[in-house]
Amino acid sequence: MHDERSGSVASANECDVLVIGGGPAGSTAAALLAERGHGVTLLEKAHHPRFHIGESLLPANLTLFEKLGIKDQIHAIGMEKWGAEFVSPRHDHTQDFEFADAWDKSMPFAYQVRRSEFDEILIRNASTKGAKVIEGCRVTHVDFLPNEGGAVVQARHDDNRAETWHTRFIVDASGRNTFLGNRFKAKHRNPKHNSAAIYGHFAGVRRNCGKKEGHISLFWFGHGWFWFIPLRDGITSIGVVSWPYYMKTRGERSVEQFFFDTIAMCPQLAERLEGAQLVSEVEATGNFSYSCDRSYGRDYILLGDAYAFIDPVFSSGVFLAMNSAFAGADAVDAYLRHPERSAPAFAHFDKVMRHGPKEFSWFIYRTTNPTMQDLFMRPSNYFRMKEAALSLLAGDIFGKTPIWKSLAALKAVYYIVSLANLRRTVRAWRGRRANILVVDDADAKPH
């Protein structure tokens, strides 16, 4: 086949499913579909292992690891995470939660992982299960075929070779590149949330002791929140998530200096970092929350961050990505085998895709609100509200655990307390409206 854009000759290939992206969503979908006998090709623009942020997993991930047959591999690289710690500048104590206290007691822990190791396990598992994995190959163009169905996908290798695939179906797991979302102009910035992140890895950080050493810690401060993620090899991932207006105050400071200056604004975190050494580059990313107005269409689906990205405060990203891959694999398998009977499968897939971000987002939008902070720092289990909230934080929102009445009660308490502190609530509401205002991206995202 001749590639008119480059003038080079592109070889042609065929597959049942072409997966764009080799992160948790793409690698999981590729493994599942190949295991079911479909011809799967996965194209990943980078080479594994490669750095990625988002090192904290949820207990609900463990069931997915078992289904993929990689539980022991993840255990070998993971730091056991039995709970979470919340630290607030407005309270004189820290608050610990343990996943064992959730509604379902069968998921008492999760892992903290280096994503370079974790993602490589997933993509190699896809290859082991029969998917053709090609790294260093970036998808450049997709043409859907309106008459015969399927699509023609053009890609370019690191050595500038062009290659073409004819595929019956496309799984877009391109992450925040949102390949098809951008192509269809289906991606929309979330008007209810807006943040950016700066992060780095440290050695010699003072951690919690004993079983709590692997806890993820969340530190609130005046302009957002920090994550504190201990890794198995003694390194600790530290990051700050803040609002665009604050990121714009960096001025002429380097990203690294701005990061350290921001840490100094949170005394509880700064104390734990006394004597620690930065052992990585300080990185920054504009974590602007977004979603696409569709999760699927004729001959394609969107998985994970290719569909939606929400604030990482509750470590939901990897779980939602992998869970979307399981639901997506069921829908694609149904379509490839019996396209005329696949509509219910895609409807279920769409429901799954919308459910996760929706349930997490209610809490994410309010996590810096003083009323929500009070509820986290002084939790109550009336009507089993604490157990239900922990189930949500564990990712137990897609099964049959009956948490929804208790979560509704928790939300009702939130609104009642907000009304009882009306002046504070109005002040917080106005502050949030100002916080999420979009500023010029070049200013909001540190370079």
C-alpha cells in the first residue's frame, strides 16, 4: 500500500482487533481478546519499561490480576497497601482508614507499584496470551470503512517505517492522547474540575511504621493536596495536585524549585521529607479533567483515559482502566462473533464506562471542601456510611455489594452539615468556582 502523506511504501497487515496503546487498559484488553481466539495487534508508541505516574492501586484490582493470571508477578514488585492516611492542616490529628473495614472484608489490601514494572508485566502478559505486541510504533491515521466495515490504520515506527493494518475493530487505549476522541472532536474539558500536578521520587523519606508503612497518605494544603506513595524499593513518590491559578504563580522559578517551595507550604509533609534526597527529575503535567461524549461507535471503543480522566485523589485510574478493558473485551468479543446481537453488550459497556467516573467524581469535586474534610477526619459508621465509603475507595462499585443506600446517607449528611455551616459552605463554593477557572495552558502547566 502507498502512503500518500509520506510517499513511502507501507506494508499491509490484517487483524481482528487493533489496540492503540500498551498501558493498563490496552494491555488488558489485548490479553483478554487474544485469549478468546481473536487476532490482536497492539501498537505502543513507547518502549517498555517506561516511566509513568499513577503508582497506587485499589483492592479491587487484585481480582483482575487473578483473572489475568499475573497475581504472583504483581505481588513480587508491589508494596502492600493496607489502607490510607489523611492529614489536614485544619485538624490536630491524622486519620487512618483500613480497607479491611470496608463492607466486603475479602479485599483488605492493594499494592503500590512502580508503573514501569507494572505496565511491563501487563504488556508482556498480552504477548504471552497471543497478542502481537509492537513497541515504538505510533498510530498516525485511521480511516473507517463505511461500506464493508472495519478500518485501515496507518502507523509509523521509530525508524520511520510506515506500516498499515486492515482491522475489523479498533480499541482506543491511547490514554490521555485520546486518539479517537480528538479525531471525532468528542473530547470535552470537564467544567466541574481542573487541576495540574508536579511530582518526583525521593529516597530517605520518613514513612509510617509496621503495617502502615505501605499506606498511601493524602496531605491537604491551602492550594490542593499532596500524595505520598511508598514503593517497595525504598523510594517514595511525592506529588502535588493543585489549581491552575496556583500553578501560574511559578513565575521564573524552575519546576523543581517551585515543587520544593510548595512542599514547604505543608509542614506535616515537609517534616517527613527532612533529610530526604530527590532521586528523579521533577515532572509536571496538566491534569485537566475531561471526558468524551461517547464510549463506543461503529467498529471502535474507548478505554480508560482515552474515554475520561478524573483527578487521581482516590487512586482510581489504573483500576478504572483495567475494569473498562474487561467490559470492553466482552463487548468486542460479542460483536466479532455475532455483530447483529451485540447491541446489549455495548449498552452494558457504556454503562460501566459512565458509572465509575460518576461515582468517584462526586467525592473528588468535594475533597477540598471543609465539610468533606471534616467527614473524612471524623468518620462515622452510622447507617454503615464508613464501610460504604471505604468500599468506594477500594473500587468495590461494580459488583453486588449493597453500598448505595449508605452512600446516599453519607451524601445527605454532607448536605445537612453544609447547610448548618452555610457561611462556610458559600465561601468554599465561591472559592472552588474561582479555583477551577481555566487559565492559559502555557501558564497553568509548569514546563
